[in-house]
Amino acid sequence: MAVPAVAPRASARLSTAQRSDALFGQDTDVDSYYGYAGHVAWMEWKYLGEKDVIAAFHAKNYPVKWNEKVDWAFDDVWEKRKVYVVEGVSKLPQYAYSKRVLYIDKEGWVMPFTDIYDRSGELWKIWINDFSFRNSVPGAGAITYPDEMGFVPSIVMVDMQLEHATRASLPSPRFPGEQGWYFNQGERAGIADDWFTVAALVAAGH
């Protein structure tokens, strides 16, 4: 019996310009994760000053609790935070956004939120992070850390022009007891140094 030839799997490449495109019908894009996840050198940066903002920085609910009336908003503790305001204008001609304005917390060096503008200079989207700093998370077999760790129970991307939003949470409220985030747990999980050799990576790809 003849065996049909199998073509090697092709890897999908995402260009730098496409990193601003919406993913899978959502409002999110690759460069927006955590406030900004693109390459620093892809932007022309300008420092705009300092500002006081309201942010979900020490969330009490884990998993996230969504507001009953505004179902894309975190129903949690919001507080005043001092931030640096930095504007980034893309150097890429096909980039979907004209600029991003990052609000960088002066104490935590993370971004409570980011404003994203369209090519005409109008506010288009807002990325909002839900931060929770804690030594452990609820659930069976909870891991306890010697120092507070920065968890991100949920994120939201709001499309201001289309008036809808994409929200995500980790862990999901649908899976009680799931911790969602793990830090420095390789030894406990049985992961050894030889997992990260070239031979092991090649073998894992087959």
C-alpha cells in the first residue's frame, strides 16, 4: 500500500506591522498585551510627564469578579496611583495605530492601562490591566511565595469607537480552585535542566 507524502508543517510568521492587527475576531492585538508588548525600538518615544490615575492595582478578588451592570469592568478595589505618561509613535508605515500612550506606575513599573489611537489621531482602544500583589492565591494546594508576586487575574481591551470590549481572566471563574499563575515552580513540577537542551527541544517538536 502506498503511503502518501506528508508535507512539512509551515510556521506562520507575523510581521511587525501585523502585530497591531486584531486577533481571532477579538479587540486585542499582540503588541498590546500587559499594556505594551512590542519592541521598544519600533516606536519613537516622548515623555509627557506625570499624572494621578485610578487603577485596579491591589485587587482583592481572585479569580476576577466582574461587575454585574458593566460586565467588562473589574468589580474590585480601585485606587489612586502616580504614573509616568509616555507616548509612543510607531515607525512602521502599516501599523494600525498612530500612537500609544502608556501609563507606567511609578512604584511597580507596570501599566495599569494604555490609550491607543487610530490613524486619524482619535482614541480607539483602551487596554486595562487588573493587578493583584500577593504571597499566595486561593485554592487547593495553593503555592506560597516568600515575597509578594504580581498576578494579573484579568485584562480588558475596550473598543471606544465600536462600543464593545474583549475581556479575559486567568484563572477563569468557571474553574474553581485553579491557580492560573505559577512562579518559580520548575523543581516542584519535576522540571530539570536537561529539559532545556537543544536535543530536548528538538525531541519535543516531533
